[in-house]
Amino acid sequence: MKKIIIVGGGLGGLSAAVTLANAGFQVELFEKNRHFGGKLMHVQLGDYSFDFGPNTITMPYIFQEVIEQTGEKAEDYFNMIKLNTHTRNMFQDGTQFDFSSNQQDVITQLEKLDPAGALHYPSFIGEITRLYHLSKKHFFRRSFCSWRDYTSPALAAAMTKVKPLQTLDNFFRSYFSNPNIIQSYNRYATYIGSSPYKAPATFAMIAYLEMVEGVYYTEGGNVKIAEAFVSLARKFGVGLHNETEVEQIIITNKKASGVKLKSGDIITGDYIIMNADLLKAYPELVYEQFRPSFKNSKVAKLEPSISAFVILTGMKHNFQQLKHHNVYFSNDYQQEFTDLFKNKTYSKKPTIYICNSAHTDPARSPKGDNLFILANAPSLPHNGKLQVEPDAYKELIYDTLLSYGLNLNPHIKEEKVITPSYIADTFGAYRGALYGLSSNRKLDAFLRPKNVSRDINNLFFVGGSTHPGGGSPMVTLSGLNVGKRIINLEMNKNSL
């Protein structure tokens, strides 16, 4: 029985663990934190329950696949609720635009807000559907492990068809004319930690997921997804070791042969899977001499994605104007991204996202709303120093919301601020970035770090900083892809 060692217990590591254990491999997973699930972390403040990590869930079938590949039923582990009208977009001129997977509802709104957009909406849906299915066919299910994986004629042809040279902003402008409507769709760039004025139009496929397939919420909190994977991993014999930090990946004759724990213990294995931020963990866990293709100087030149400034607030009552997902947009969105990526500063007029899961699931917060409030933040500078005073920026966010008529300050019962520094320390995120590399540069968008080390045999990578990318479904898929890749490798060895 081959032994797999997994470093990190996020969704990618857990999905790989379940996949491999189900195939008969011995799997040992080591996680430095107390909880498993990575950024999909439960936070309890008094009577209020929050998910820190991904609040917007799409592609439920990816999470279900992790479970159902074992013969188990996903509905026995979690219940996903579809949110038909899922996101309320608010603008400073008083405009309100609700996202929905009911296309007629969207067209009805557009007829008043953007008549030309209403006429173009069916063709818009057709185009984002095309982009999604091309990505699904040629990118999602591949575990890119060598340059040869990038050179197939079919893949090259597909890459020319997904609008790699057009920006997201330009793409949305070809269908809509109202600046507020364009801005609401441009926000999809932040799902990959990037700027809509630089990221390729390929990522308009994210709009397909929300506007066609729909947005979901997991009853009891999205953290139930991670809890389901943990439960299933234990059932199939995975050794799950929390509060156990890996200090070094051991390299023997250009092969990953085991790990050294912070305790000093050595654990050997046949394959090592690293489910950690590649830009931070790879240089920390593997001596530079063993990774000539990934030198420290190369990492220093890469552009990290945006981070987040988060306030968790337990409110004394419920706000009727809030949906499950809410976005309060800046009146100068382009300047916000200039601040984030070029000036490396916090916006003085930030766009603010609020998740209010109590709107759908009152049991999570029976005494009032549980508001997850997020403003985009720049990644940390190389010296790691936070570029803003947290209390001052928190108050700027509250004042901004007040300008929209949402007065939170007098009604706060519980409060916790989470900065990029916390994200960097808790989740091992390179410079506090949420998604590893940004996708502002074309090469970084399409040629994300491969799923296997170029220099070290048997060392694989999963998670948001590698292929196929950030976001909970893609991270989970990376674990599935790598798990199946290792299974196929062993099957091919045994057939020789």
C-alpha cells in the first residue's frame, strides 16, 4: 500500500485525501491549525456564527463529487440551498440591481436600468455559457504536471476561443451601457483577486456560474462542506493530524521522500501533496538548492492577488434591507483597483461586500444579523507591515455604509476585525493574498503554477495558488485532479 503525505488540510488537501483513501492508499494529513478546511473556517462570537472563508458557493456538484465518488450520498452530509435572488448591488446614486439566476427577473430590471443591456442579455448569457463550457472541457479537469500538458493542439485552440486578449471590463461593456451594471459585473474579477481592467475576459465564465447555475448556501454554514470532507476522510482511514506543523519536506535524490514535523519527527511517504500557498510554503519547506525552477528571486517578482479587510459583526437586530449577499459599490471603481495594485494602498472609497447568512439561516444568529463585512485590501508589502490603522479603516467602512443609509454602529453586539496580517499568519498566505497570484497578467491567468514540482519527483501541489485556480470549487477540484493523477500513475506502474 502506497503512502501519501498531505501538508495542509484545506479543501484541496481534504478532497485529495478522500479520493486517495477511497482508492486504497494510506493517507496522513498534517494541518498546523486546530481546524481543518483552510479559509473555510468557523468563527463564533457570542451567540453569532460566521463563516470566514468562501461565503458565495457555486458548482455544488464539485463538493458532492468528493463524497459520491466513495459511494456515499452527499445529502447525508450537507444540504445546499439555492438562492434564486442572491446578491443585491447598491450604488451611490440610489440604483439597486439584484443578481438572480432567473433570467427574466434580470431582464425586467435591465429594461428600466439599461434597455440596451436588456436586449443583449440573451446573447450575453449565450456567450458566458460558451466560455464556461470551453473552460470546463479543456481546463478544469486537467492536472497540469509538465509543459507537455500545455502544448496539445486542442488546448491551444481552446485558449484562442476564450477571449484571452480582451479585458473583463471591455467584455461587459460590449453588452451593457449603464456604468452601474458594468461595475456590478466587473466585481467578478475580485473572485480571482484581480482587476477587471486587466484580467482577461475568460473569467466572465464566473458570471455563468452565478447567473445561470446559481448561488448556493450550505445549511448550518458553508463550513459544513469542510466538516463533511473531514468526516468522510476519517471514515476511510485518513490520519488527520491538526495542530501539527510541517517544518520541512525531505528531498532525497530529487525525490520527495517524507516530511519533518516541527516536533522533530520524520514521516516518510511515497508521494507528498502540498496543500498550502505555493508562493510561501514551497520556499519555506524546500531548500532553494532543490528547486532551481522556483527560486526565491522568482517568487519576489510575482504579483500577488488582493487581500481582504474583514469585520465580523453580530447585530442586535435584523436589517430588512439586506439580502444574503450585498455589495455597496464605490463611485470610482477604476481608482479603487489603481490604489490596490499600482499604489499598493487601501481605497478611501472602498466597495464593501456584506454577507448576511442569517437572512437565509436564522438559526446561525438568532438574536440579530451576523454580518461578514469585507473591503478589498492590497497584499502586504515585502516587509509585512500593514499599510493601514485597523480601527481607523473599520470606522471608514462604517461611515461609508452610513452614507448608504445602513447605520450599524449603534447596533453592534459583537465585533472582530481580520486584517491581511491575520490572513498571512493564520493561513500561511503569501503577503496575505487570498488567491496566490493575481490574474492581471495573461501568463499568470492561463499558466498558473503546475500541479507537480518541475524539479522534485513525487511532489504535488493543490490549492488556490495552483491550477485550476482560486475559489472553493476550483480548490476542491485541484485535490480531485491530483488524487486521480496519482491513482493513474500507480495503475500504469502496476500494468507494466
